[in-house]
Amino acid sequence: MTSRFRPHLCLAVILCLLASAWPSTAAVPSAVFYSVTSSASSGPGSLNDAVFQANYNGGDVNFINFNIPSNGGEVEIVLSQTLYIARLMILNGFSQPGYQGSPLIRINANGMASGIALVGNVAGVPPFSDGRTATSSGSTIQGFQIVNYSSNAITILNESQGNYIQNNWLGFYQATPGAYVRNVTAHPGSRGIGLQSSFNHIRNNTISGVDNGITVGDDPFGIPTGTNYKTNSIRDNFIGTDPTGTSKIGNDSDGIFLGAGARQNFIGPGNVLSGMASAGCELLHSTAIGNVIFGNIIGLNATGDTAIGNAQVGVLVANGAHFNDVGSSDPKNGNIISGNALGGVVIGQSPYLPVNDPSGNWVENNLIGTDKTGSKAIGVQGTGVTVQNGAQHIVVRFNVLAGHSNHGAVVANSTGNGLFGNWIGRTPSGVSLANQGYGVWLLNATYNYIGIGSNPPSPPYFVANLFGSNLRGPVGISGNCVGNVIDTP
């Protein structure tokens, strides 16, 4: 298998960049190289020993390369303890002889909480050469399989920021061609990456066989006031599928979970979030704010033409999460959200929390219910977009909502939302892809705006929806619906 992305680390460039970033009065950053030549759990030449030496005797940047005898095949390292990374390190699985894109070094965490933990401020770790406290910020973990852990394959804590986690297989390994061993079989509730940190780059990994693929943020209860985990980039990962993106390995909960303190993170482009028991992506806390989910395939294979559905929904936004964008204002950067059993996008507000901030959430420029080309209905998904449970100030605009087994969109028990400029039951080119229910169904929904095409107000994005073939009609009304403005054909 060829690698989707293979960065080449150039020592001269890295040291040059480090030197330019170091204060002019400080010493030039030092580099130390280590070679792992043994698959033993400890002792000279082992991975455990190389990390220990780099932490306590290393330089400002530490390169850990691999040269374990293997005849080009896979090598398993059974850890004697979690690999705690407390200084800037480059753990380079690409360097193992025979590497051609698929990880050859399998790190068996031996049932411990994490395989690798990126930390800082560890007692006894000497400072950097300029006297600053050492942390693992800026580290790279690439080219590994990590299995047999009880919490996270990789944990990144708040004192470690700006790391690169790339080209790894997390939470599974291939026992025989096409047959995979899943981490959750032995360790229910285990995850791929636990991220309580900012400015990290998570890219080109396959994360399957776990509970949540990636968790950003804290447990919803007891989060310290003002805690933010922001500006992380999560892109080009296969989450829930095999490494080719063509078949399901599955995760027991979500692909990406954005919890307490997850702000202004970029989910996309290029992720495949398919085969989850719950949702492709969930945002479930009132401090999950300003995140953008764009350019992903959610519920399909990597080529975007066949369902590998999530068992519940593609994207779920609830519990007060607000000012998030599912899609993009740029039509080229929307998501394809199809093949998910219950629905494409669900936005709700739990009744025991305050209603959403007036800044609301946006769902825009997505293909919902179709394949990647927008010309074929996938035909599995229940409803395209659902706004429910008291959600307010939700804008659903410029999406294709077509080919659903139920409705194109639903607004239920909610007020003050708008659906504008969507293609509902048809493509922009006019091809009919029928929703089996209504184009839009209103249930106990008050003072919502559906279209307003006949006399569009300012701003100009309040434009009419274009309805195609919706078998029960363009708009259905049920229950107590008052004050809605509806533009119908």
C-alpha cells in the first residue's frame, strides 16, 4: 500500500527553524540522535531506553530512529511502561527498514492506559539550553501501530502543544488480510487520541477499533473556567474504516468528539468519518464553540460513492454547542454527509441547559444524502437536517438535501431558525432525487423562516429553497405551528 502522505524530515531545515525561533541571546538548540535496534521492552537499544535517555540526557530536539532486524516485516515492541515524552522528540517509524507506507513498528502498550503520552514539566527533566522548562511541545509521532491500551493510544496534555501525529494506525492491527483485531475487544471505552491541548496537527492516520476515534476537550463536568483547546487541525484521517478507506472496521461511539473547551478547531478537509456506532462527529458542550467541520466524507467510503454508514447520525450538535459551522461559506469546501441511518446533521438543545447563544450554528454548502458527485442518491439516510429540542438561530443554507428515506429537513419544537437557498429533493442542475417524505416538515415549530424567496430581505442569503420531487409535498405542518414564514412553489 502506498502512503497518502509522507513528510520528509530534513535535519538542516528543522535546526534552522529552531535556531531562528530561539532567542538571540540563547544557545543554538542542540540535536541528539538515538537508534532503536532492539524490540525488547527495556535495556540498551530499546525504544523505552531511547525515550528515557532523550528525556533526561537529550538535547533540545531528539531524533529517535529505528533499525530493528526484521527482514522488512512487522516488529512488535511490548512496552514495560507508557512512553512519556517530556522533551521535543521526533519518533520516526518511517526509518524502520522496509517501510513503504504502512507502519511496521507495532507498539503494544501491554494493557497500560496509554501507549504514548506527550507531557511536560516532569520532575528531573533538565531545561532546554536557553533555560526554559522542557516540554514535549513540537514533537512528531509518525509511522506506528499502537494497540492494547486501556485509555488512549496517544494522549496529549495541555502543557504539550503544536505536535504532529501523522501516518499511524491506532486501535487495530491486521491479523490476516482483511481481518482486524480491534482494541475495544479487550479494552471497552478505549480511544484513539485523547487531546487536551492546542495547535496540534492530526493527519493521515487510520483510527479504528476504538470507542471515540479522537476526543478533543474535557469531561463535561468540572472543567476549569476558561480552559480552551483550540486551533487543532484534524485532516485527511480515515476514522472507522480500514487503511484504504474502502471497508468498515468500526468504532463503538464517535469518530471525532468535541467536548468541553473545544474551540476554533478545524475538522477537515479530507477526513473519512464512517462506520461509527454513534456519530461521525459530535459537539456536545456549551463551550464547544467556533469549530469548523468542512471538506469531509461522513458515512461513505473514501471515494464517496458507497455507504459505510454511521449507525446514528453524520454530525450531532447539542447541549449548547454554538457558533460552529458544519460545512463552509465556500461551496468547494462543504461536506458529503450520506448513508447515516437516522440522519445527516442533527442540531438539538437539551431542555436542562440554556438555549443556544444567539450566534447559533450554521449548516451550509453540503451534499446531504447524495454521493460525492451530487448526482446520485445513496438512499440509506433517514432525514437530511433536523433542528430540534429548542434549538435557536440555526441557519441551514445552500445544501443539497435529497434522496432521503424520510424528509429533506425537519424543524421540531424550535423557533427562530432559517432554511434558505437549499436544493430539496433535487440537484442544482435540476435532476430529481426524491425525498420520500416532505421537503421540509414543521412540528410544533414557531417563527421559523423557510425560504422567503418572493420578497428577499437583507442580507441577500435569505433566498428561496428550490424544491424538487418530495413525495409528500414541499412543506408539511403538524402540531402547533404559528408565525412561520414559508416560501413554497
